[in-house]
Amino acid sequence: MAHGRGLSRRTVLTMGAALVMTAACGTGSGGDGKVKVWHGYTDKEAAAFDKLAARWNTTHPDQQVELVFNGGNDNALQKTLASFASGNPPEVAYQYGSSITGLTGRPQTQDLTDLLRGDAAFGWDDLFPAGREAATVDGKIYGVPALVDNLSLVYNKKLFDEAEIAHPTESWTWDDFRSAARKLSGDGRFGWAYVNDGTEDTVWRFLALLWQAGGDLLAADGKKAAFDSDAGLQAMRLLRDMAVTDKSVYLDAGDQQYLNLFNSGRVAMLWTGPWDLGSINEDVSYGVQILPGRVTHATIAGPDTFVVFGDNGRTKALPFLKWLLSAEIHLEFAMETGHLPIRQSEVDLSGYAEFEAKYPGTKVFVDNLAKNVTKSRPNIPQYPKISQVLGTAVQSVLLGQAEPEAALAQSRGEVDQALAGS
Amino acid sequence: MRRPSALHLVLLPLSVVMVTPLVWMLLVSVSTQAESRRFPPGLPSGIEWENYLAAMRDAPLGSWLVNSFVVSVVCVAGNLVLCSLAGYAFARIRFLGGRVAFFLMLATLMVPFQIVMLPLLIMMRSLGLVDTLGALIAPNLATAFGVFLMRQFFTTLPRELEEAARIDGASRLRTLLQVLLPLMRPTLATLAVLTFLQTWNDFLWPLIVVQSPDAMTVQLGLQSFQGAHTTNWPKLMAGTVLSQLPVLLVFFFAQRFFVRSVAAAGIK
Amino acid sequence: MTLDRRKLADHAAGWGFAAPAVVLIGVFGLVPVVWSFALSFQHTDLTSPGTFAGGENYAKLVADPLFWDAARRTLVYVALFVPVTLALALPIAVMLNQRIRGVVLYRLAVSVPLVTSTVATGIMFSWLANPQFGLVNAALDAVGLPKQGFFSDPGQALFAVVAMTVWGWLGFAVIIYLAALQNVPRDLLEASSLDGCGRARSFWHVELPLVSPATGFLLVWLTINGLQLFDAVYVTTKGGPLRATTVLVYHLYNEAFVSFDGGYAAAIGCAVFVLIAAFTLLQLRFNRRSHYEVR
């Protein structure tokens, strides 16, 4: 811990459209004519990405790319905004899905709709819908998907066997899930873990529950909240019943110990994505199943996006991104990183069987992309505010500080206000 | 003063509490990845030196350390000189606008950095400093923190010292350099250490003002050990330990300056 | 009001000494501050050019219950953080100023939190204070006391943050006090002990007054940083649970970064400024008075 102003780690700057706007909007690419691609990949992801970029550069001397580490994806948005202010933005920046509404409408950000939809060879519609939707705001496309994840049920087989509970199946219901979690709990162990820091990490799991119960976040016209419904109530009640009544849920305060607890046999089930599979210790035998269901077995995707800036971004960087997302090249990337396929036709490639063999746990996630990722978060500027409100509501129910009905009613009011406010 | 044993009873447990995170970092830095992924944690079964090798092999740790070092040392030098001068003036000279200037200087610390960061960045751009070490040095060359610290400590020195020297015909600058500053050695050492720490550990400002790997500092570079979804904790902690060693060394060697020299203490 | 020669020389000398630092700090510090003040009178969502907003951001501030809650929490935090840090730091510094075996190692140990990054500190504290599996609760349990929620309990989280930041800043305050104690002429201390002054009396009558400039400095400095608390919250509770640790700058961060209401965030920043400026002026005034008492 340190003194002084400059030490805010991961703090976020931001401020000042005036500043950003007064700053010239030029997109200077480096003096060497290479276009810059900012990314947050580390370790084997970085190595695989570097390898592909090097290959592209040897065959495309006029459209060379330079990969630059962005200091971590948690800081990607603020670093990008700052680069607008300093007049030296990259041509491409990796962004969390939720960040895109903070970048659209700026002169640097490029509308790529015609270049992508109009390019039959690229096959925009072949990309999984979750990724496409994350790159699209108000019908316009501002980037290409970089990564598409989703949630599945990951469970510790040994704990199930010891408790003599049948492993989760495709037709598991909420009741099956709840009763298994209850039986797996006790003696310093929890059936399930829920990230309860009130951020989007808390909210997206709730959205999956809401959709499973047949509900929706917003009304069809997007102008009113719709989650204060029977489905919303069922979802909140399940959380209350499990966390407060059964005490079968480990509430992770945000320090992400849930995975370490899973490794130590203290948590039996997680709702998580493929990124966590690589961090499960070898001595833990785990299974992956689709999420339990109520009306549906809906899950939620967490897509990230490559957002494109400036004229050079359109002309020089986009061809690289298109190449990167072609089925063969992306499968090559997936083989080395364990990333899920990003387009439907990737699954049909002959090399895909090898991917499945190398990453057996990912099959359920890939199937989910086609079957259970049926809805997505609305890509609207008010979403971050809505997420904050819902995060607090879910937290209050999990902590037993509010009844489901009251939490829903109050958050509906705040969401309606946020939607009406702008 | 002559009953050390009683003090140890307080200081020893206190020290244990204070060094816990360092011990923890050291333990994680020699654990295997699997060991680092357990909770509650246990002691590592062996010592994985490989983490340190990986941290040095996988990243240009050396050039990051050099950048951090250059920035920190230049800022320490700047602060020692400029803050001594200004601190002395604010403490001992009544001059027109002095108090207003002092307060305005403090005022620069009162608006959260998150807000002033972008204006500062735009200024750096007009100075042509973006993406250079200069951008890390310029705003920290003289700090309100340093001026304030020095001013406060100058007020503790007896006025008679200075007046005696002035009567002997010494100029203000000479009095400051030859009479007052030697007495301030502990304070100057404190300022040096704290300035070094601040610039060494700074993260947010380098993050936004530096883009190319050539100008990366070690705190920024260490981020590349921290993945978006999964982190190799042992490697990250090994890198962190390596990056903090220089700071601990600076602390260690500054210790002797913290203690006022006997000769200086003799002056009343 | 006659500007005689000597006063003129003083003005010149004062500015001569102060100018280099004042100019640097003015350019790199004050200009951005004034700039952000201007922003607080604009509507700016960071995605479109700002438009003049008059006092609307400030009107919103007054009507925003989250702002007032955050302000209240911030004041509670500072009211605990600053005095607790000072009250612990001075006795520790006095102990570390003794000539005892191993004092250099103790000083190093106390400085460790200064060197440790906030992220590592946050991980450590979350881990020690984990309600189910943390060491602190294990210890409480062992001596028969009830387990606590710490960062997970809305009623305790702010206090857990106080504890963590006191730990983080203690070394800083101790170092400043040590420097001040080193400036206390040793013969003064020895004289007082020869007078038969008890250790406690010498502390109250000799050391405490002589370190008062350091106390003044720490009061201002810890308050400035306490009122801008952000990092420690960001790495532990993210402002929760149930907004229990959403202090002013965290609220500002949410408005600026999450909701992209840049003008409103700047207005919150200006409120923080006013709060800090008021405290600082008050403390500087008090500090000046206490100086005169010493002389």
C-alpha cells in the first residue's frame, strides 16, 4: 500500500468528453507503418497469438500488424480512452463485451457493418450469435468477436460419489440441483459457490437463472424492466432458499477463492466457463454438464470483442482480423489455447475432432453455444447501471438482508428510472 | 532506553504482523501452480526455483527494472533539490503570495487522480512526452508531498541556527546548504525513500501514458504475468519479489541515514 | 505596508527558492485540477462532445442519496483511519527510536507494507479474513469467540477496510515520526531524563510537542489520502457488500467509468476537493497555533 495519488492500481480514469474531443482524432500508426493491435493475452495465449501474427506479416508486407500487450484486460477500456486523448490510439483493441458502448459514437471507432456483412467470403453470419451481438450496437457493427464463453456446471466427481449422489444430467432440474447442493454441504464444505461481489460477475449468473425460469431482463421494447416477474421471483427464491435456508452456497466476496476451494474439495459445484478448466488441479476429477433447468436450460455468454479504430483500422487491421477469424486459423488458435470455436463451421472442420480430444471438458460449452445461448445481455449504454442495481439486489437476497419480492420491486424501480433517464 | 527486553515483547509480534504478506509472497513464489490453487492454503512441499527462472526468462524483467530505476532515481534527485529549496522558503521566508502558493500546491492533491489524469495526459502530448520515460518523470520531479514534508520539518529547526549564520554574513543559500540541510539528513532520507517508493510502485499513470514495451516500468510489466482469467500466481509472485528487492535494498541502505550523525546532534 | 529593501529581498528570495518546484507543480498539478473543475459544469458522457450544464451536476449531487451515503461513509472511515493510524504510529516510532538490538530489522519490518502492492495486500487480507476458512476466524473460534463476517458483512466491511488501510499506512506514519524524532535533539531528551522526568512524562512534555509538525503533516496527508480512499476498496469489496464500502471516490469511479457520466463524476470530484480543502485549512490553522505554543 502506498501513499500518493499516482498509485491507484487498476483505477479507472475516464473523464472528459471535452478532453477527448479536443484531442485530435488522428489514428497515428507507428512510424514503421505497422498497425497496432492491443491485447491482454499472456502465457500460451500470447505465444499462439504472436505466432499467427508473425505468419500474417510474412505474407502481407503491406498490412503488417504489431501486437502490443495492453497492461491487462481489466484496464483495456481506460487505456484505450487515454490513447484517444494522447492522440496515439491503436488500430485494434481487445475489449470486454460490456465496454463497447463506452467506445461507440467516438470519431475513432469505426462502423464496419458494410465491410463485414457485405463480405460473403468472411461469413459474418457463421459466427456464433453471442459474439456477433456483443460487437453490434444499435444495428451497427464496431468490431469482431475475440472470444465467446458461456457458463456450464462443473462438478467434483469424487464428492458426488462419496455422497452417493448421481452425477448431474442434461435433464437436471433446479430441484435436483438444490437437493444435491444441500446433501453435498456441511462439515466445512459447500455444494455450490456464487460470486457475491455485486458486480457483473454476480449478475450474469442471475440472468441465466432468470432466463431458465422463462423470464427476461427488459421488456421487448427495451424501455422498461421485466425481471420483476414470476420468473424473476423463482430465480431469487432459489438463491434465497439455497444460500439462506440451506446454507449450501459459498458466497465468494470477490476474491475468487471459489476455484481454489473447488480444488481443495471444499466446493462441489461451480457455474463457470471454460477459462477455469485450465486452473483445476490434476488431482481433481471433474465433470462438465449443462446448467440445470426450469423452463429451459439457458446459459449466458461472456463475449469479448476486438474493436477497430481509424481508417488504418478499416483498411489494414480488419483484413488481419478477418483472417484470424477464418475457420481454419481460429481452430489453430483454439488448439493451442483451449478457446472455444468462434464460428459454427469451425466445428465441422476435420481437425475439430482433435480439438475435442485435447480439451474434453469443452464439449458441453461448445454445444451450449449452439443450443442454450439463446439470449444475450442488451448492448445499451444503460446496461452498466442496470447491472449495478441488479448486483445489489441479488447480493441483498443472498446475504438474507432482503426478501426476494422486496429486492425485485426496489431494483425494478431503479432500473426503470435508469432507462427513463437517458 | 535501557530496558530493551520489554520493547522486544511489543516489537517482535508487531514485526510478524507487518511482514506476513512478504512471507506469503515468498511462499507462493516457490510453490507449484497446483499448490497455489488451494484454499485454505498450505505450505509448499518443496522449493520451485523454476518460477524465478520463468519470470526472468518469459519477460524483459531486466529492462523494466532499468526503466523503473532511471525514473525513480531522477525523481528522487529532483525532489531532494527542489523540495528542499521550496520547503525552506515556505517555512522560513515571508514572501508575497507565499501562503497562497503553498495552499494551491496542496490543492493539486485534493482532486482524485482519476479525474485529473486525462488533462495531464493531454499536456504530456503537447510536450511530446507521451510514451517516453520523460512523461513518468516530469510530473514527479517536484511533488507537493515533498515540499509539504520539507516545510514541516524545517519548522522544527531552531531559528537561532540560521540567524547566527546570517549574522556571520552567509547567504541564505549557503546557510541552507551548509547549516540546515546537514541537520535534516533523516528527513532527506525519508523523502528520498518515500519518493523512490511512490515512483517505483506507480501503476495507473504509466499504464495510460506508456504504450510501447521499451518504456515499460516493472509494475506495468508485471501485469503481463496476470492473465485475464487465469493467473500463474507462483510466477507472478516470483516476479513481484524480484521487483521489490531493489526497494527493500534502498530501504536497508537508507537506514544509516535515518539516524542522525553524532556531530550533527551535538549542535544545539 | 512599506515595502522596504529587506522585504523586497525576502520576496525575491522566497520566490527564488520556491519557484522551480511551484512552477512544476503548478503546471502538472494545478492546470489539470482547474480543467476538471470546468468539466463539472458540463454534460459529458465521454462518447459525445460536452455541452454546458450550468449547475445541473451539482443539483444532481445534492439530490443523490448515494452521494450522501458515500459522503457519510467516507467521513466515518476518515474519522477512524486517521486517529487510529496516528495513535499507533507514534508509540511505535518512539520504540524504534531507541538503541536496542535489532532495531534496524524492526524498522525494516514495519516498512514492509509500504513496499507491498495494494493488490497483494488485498489478497492477503481477504484470505486472512475469509469468514469460513480464514485464519482470523479460526483464531477467534479457538478461543471461544464467535466467527465474524469481516469484508462479507455489510455491518463490518467498512471497519475491515479501516483495519487493512491502517496496516498499510502504519509504516509510512512511523517513518515520518522517526524522522521527526531524529530531529529532536538528543541532549534535550537526556536532560529531561536527568531531571528525573519519567519516561511517560518526557514523552508528553518533550517528544510529543517536538513532533507536532510531523503530526500536522500526517494529519493533513492521511486525511487527503483517506478522503480519496479507492484502491483498498477496489481490491477487496468492490464497494460492497450492499454498498457498505462505497466511499466517495468509489462512487465517482462508478459514475465516471461505469455510467460514463463524466460531468457528474467531476462534480463529485469537486465535492471531494471542497471537503479536503476545508479539512486541510482547518488543520493547518490548528497546526500553526500549536507551533507557537511550542516556541
